[in-house]
Amino acid sequence: MYMNMMRKMMYFGLGAMSLTREKAEKVFSEMAEKGDISSEEAKQFVDEAIKKGEEERIEMRKVISEEIDEVKKNFSLVTRSEFEALEQRIKDLEQKLQQE
């Protein structure tokens, strides 16, 4: 029974980032109904899994943001605001040329 529960926890952990609280509660509720874990353990596992998933999601966003910044730095890409500022400067210069 312990190995079965551990296997289910491993599978749950692998998909934790994509699980919603409702799905997690359903999985652990079913485990509690079968007697694999207690209701309190089920609630604790759900809370921990959701917390861990959110922490991993935050960390993933941080890593992605850092990678994007690195790519921008390496390829000398401009930001949207920089592009829009240049676009406005061009429009302003075109207007000055038309007035002359």
C-alpha cells in the first residue's frame, strides 16, 4: 500500500504544475476514499502540491525572463518602447522635412 501511494505521489508530482486545486483535491479525495491516505493527509498534500506548483511556476517565469533578457542583450534587440520612441522620432523628422 505504501509503494502504491508513493507511486501515485510521484505521478502527481510530475503533473503538479499543470494541476488545478480542484483536480488535486479530486485525486487525493479518491485516495482518501480508498484508504490510501487520511482526509487530513489528503488536504495537506493538496496544499503542499499547490504551493510547490506556484513556487515552481514563479521560478520558471524568472528563468524565462532572465533568458529573454540574455537573448535581447546578445542580439542587440530593442524593446517595444524603444521602437515606438524611434518611430515617433522618424515621424517628427518627416514632418520637419515636409515643412521646409
